[in-house]
Amino acid sequence: MKKLIFLAFVVFTGTVFSQTYTIANVPQNLIEDANSVMINQQVTVHVNDVNEMEYSYHSVLMVLNKNGKNDLLPMVYYNSETKVKNLEAIVYDEKGEEIEKFKKRDFLDISAVDGESLYTDDRLLLINYTATSYPYTLEFNVTVLTEDTAFLPPFDPIPNYNSSVLSSSYSIDVVPELNLKYKIFDEEGRINSTQNGTKSIFTISNLKSILDENHGPTLSATVPKVLFSLDRFNLKGIQGSTANWQEFGIWMNNRLLNGVSEIPEATKVKIRNLVSGENSPMERAKKVYQYMQDNTRYISVQVGIGGWKPMPAKEVDRLGYGDCKALTNYTKALLSVAEVPSYYTLVNHNSSKVNILSDFTSMQGNHVILAIPDGEDYVWLECTSQKKPFGFLGSNTDDRDVLLITPEGGKIAHTHKYTYDENTLKTQGKVILNVEGDISVNVKIESGGIQYNDRYDVEFQKIEDQEAFYKYYWDYLDNITITSMKFQNDKEQVKFMEDVAFEARSFASFAGDKMIFNLNVLNRSTFIPRRYANRNFPLQLSRGYLDEDEVKLLLPEGYEISYIPEPVAINSPFGEYTASTEILPDGNLMYRRKVIRYEGAFPKERYSEFRSYLKQIAKSDDQKIILLKK
């Protein structure tokens, strides 16, 4: 994971190091399980006025192997409000001897925008260093002066999993009238903090690397860190307030979103004609959303604050593209023409369900969605996708606290939580087994909820990629040949249907007159999570789901059933599992399977129980049937 440091700009960060430092001088406990070691990090922030901040970052990272090479990316963002004063990177070999040095002039200067020129002054300075051997050490030094004080860099010393810290410090000095606020995340009390007049100093040292544990909390939720914010700040020449969420929302609504909603008259006429005769606001909203999807595309602004003030809706209308803020604002403007109210909404876009912090008012969120009031609840729109159904979010913005920007101010709300019985996967199949042990299969798969989100995009892939998707999905089967694929995307019901046919040679094995094969052909669980001698973190099952399978197996002539497994039923705090096989009147078989996964958090001591539960499922899914030649 690459760590982002926001300073009204974004800079990728890492660690600092002495030219004479070698791996022999690094404490052994910091090398264990580490891909990199943060030798020394020094961050200094001076906020001299509401529109003047200087930020200095000095870091050295010892990269122990190729997996640690991205723990420090020498990269800095700048624009017309942000000037890079000093910039250099130095590479040292394993003996601590300098082997390469990059001055500011050696850094690549590229656009921060993906492919288009919405924000022409947003730029990146970066180097791409390719190591020839390990370990090596990378030193990165940068000083930036900016007029934007909305984003204060956090004290966030651990850049990644498997990265340890020898020493890290953070100093911030703010003029009193701006009222510095901070929030410490450190349950174990590892951060030392001191106050010296207007200067706040935070230090930490000797942090062992954190391992990425299966079904554990995110790195962000486990590492010690400090977040900072000012009551008064400047953003692209606009002064604002984070005294509380209400004031912040009023500022954003009146200053950032004001004046960017105008739609060309010709488009207004199109929208009015489009929704003419529709009395239901939600039906009008569906038509407007489809219009937006049909007439725009998404581009990504890689870093920076260019997207905080959306591009005017009339520009999106003219160009046909925008980033998340621009497309959300454009959709909001179109809905307004259709007389459907909606709210611009800040959200943390992350599969790990990261909340907007309700008790710490600051510039939060890395994405924007739209909220349409629907009684006591909201219908949520993802405006960057040309494919998603109306009102469907998916796994990057579901079930988390977000911030609505309303004329009355900012309001915390919660996005839709997809329950296990919404996250469905229903599999119906027919498997024909011949005397050579080969199978011909026809299968229909219907997915909903988050499982819909995981699968619907296959329809838009190239044929070779679609075939690769299914070969990976059924990777426990050898010699697969996909013979046909058909898809139906019911966006109204949010259901995705797949109709796939394939053949697999040598599915069954032979032992004399016996033919042996696996009952579970189409949805076999094979994953057993890693065993931990000493697990560090709680068990988190972030989303539930429901799988239901019904597969008919047509047996080859000349064989009779010799052995068939008994039904299996497993109940646990983590879910339920059943599997059974019925002998049909015609002598063939019907295999039925049902899996329910519960969402929940459990003490780390229960991880081994969870692992045992998954092993039981895998064992059942691997059960064999034996046929005997007549």
C-alpha cells in the first residue's frame, strides 16, 4: 500500500537514513518479517498564516527486498498555489556508499491528470528508480511552500505492512488564531507528545513491522498515527472553517459548490423532455442517471486538490468527461433540472469500510457520491461508472459514515449495508459425465449485491479475458474448454445472469473398475487461510454472503453407484453450511449445497476456530463419489 500524505497536495512518503548506516547496524527485531526499515523520519510543518504553510520532509528508507521498493516513492505534487523549494533523492548501496543522486532537475515533471487536461496546473515531480541489488537505502528530501492550508500532513510513520520503524518525528507550529486540532490514534500509547509554546512535537521509535493477517483489520486501523486540522484554512484562495461539520458543510456548499451547477439550455430541454410525464421523483432520477451514464466518461485525477472544487457542470456537458467530483456535480445539476433534490456527499472510497470521522472535523474523504432523499433514507448514486445500476454502490462505498453537503450544513449519514441475503450467488448446473471421465457442463449463475459487483463487469471484457475469468474461477478443474458464454444484466433488480457451457477432460479418475470424481463441480471452496502461531489482531468478517447450488449430475451408462457421501451440516458463529446428494428416480444425482457467511468481529483467539470451520467446508467440498462398472 502506498502511503499518501496530504498537504493541500499529496506526497508519497517513506523514511530517512545516514550515509554511513548499514544493515548490520539495524536492530535484528526490526529486520524480522520486514521488507523495509524506516531508519529516521523527520517531518516539520510551519503554518504562518491562513494562506501560508511550509512543509519539510526528510526520510531514509532501507529497502531489504523487492517487496519493500514501493514503501517510499519519491514523488511530490505541486500547482500554482504550491511551490517545491527543495527536492532531492539519494541512493546508497548496502555498505552505505552513495551510488546515485537526483536533484530537482532530474525528477520527471508530469501531469497529475490521467489522460486529459481538466486541471492543467496540477503536476507531479517524481523519479523511477530500479534497484539492481538489495538491500539499498533511499533518502528523500523535500520542502514545499503552499498557500493552501486545508490539508495538514498526518503523522503516519508506518508506510506499509512489513515495514518497521527505527525513529520518526513530527513537529508542527501553527499561529494561535488558526486553532490547531489533532486526534491521536494509539491505543498502546507508543506516541510521545510534547508541547513547546505553539509547537507540537510527536515522536515514536522502535516499531516492529506489522503483518497483514488474513481477515484482520486494515493497516490504517492498526498503526499509530495523528491527524491534524485547523479551525480556519485556505483552499485555492477560498477561506473556510472546520470548527464543526455544520459550518464545514455550509462553507463547502456556498463556496466550492456555488456557481458550478449551470447547465446549457439545450441540455435542460433534453432533460425536461426525458422526464416529461414521470410523476415519481425516483423514476425521473433513474432516467437522468442513465442519461449521465450514456453521455459521460470518467477520468482520474491522480493527486492533489483540483477535484475539491468541481469543474463547472457546463464544462462536463461540453467535454463529456470528468473526475468523481465533476461527474457527481454534473449529475446533481441534471437532477435539479428534473426537480429531484440531491446532496453532494464525501466518502472514503475503500473496500475496508472507512468512516468519515464524525468527531474530528477536517478535510476527509477521497471520493464523492450523490445522495437522493427517499423518505427517512437515501438512494445513493455512484456517478463515475457508466455500467453500475441506479442506486447500487458496491464494495468500495457501502456501509460507512459519509458527509452530506446540504444548504443547512454538513450532515453525517450512513450508506447502504448489504446483508448476507442480499449478497447472493445462485448456481444451477447440469453435468454430463461420459465413460472416459470427461464432463460437459451447462451452468447458470445469478449474482446479487456485492457478489453482483464482483462479477457483472465480465460482460464487458474481451472474449479471451472472459475465458480466463472462468478458467480462474474453476481453477481446480483441469483441461477446461469454454464453449459458450451468454450474459444478462438486470440493472433494475441488480441481478447478473451468466449462462456458460464448458468441457473438461479427465475430470474423473479410475482405479480398476471404479470411477471416482468430486461431487462439487461448480462452486468448490479450496482456500484455507494461513495458520498463525501468535495472531496479533482480531478476526473481522467484513461482509456476509449466501451461496446456493443445485447441480444435476448425469452418470455414464454401464456404471452404478458404489459409494455416495453422507449429508453434511455445519453450524458455527461464522456461518452455516449444508451439502447433500439425492439419487433421482432416473438413477442420476442431484447435488445441493448452501453456504451462509455471517458478518462480524471476533477476538483473535477465535481465529483458529474460524480456520477449522473453513477446513471442514473444504473437506466436504472435496468429497468423492465412487461408481462401479457393471
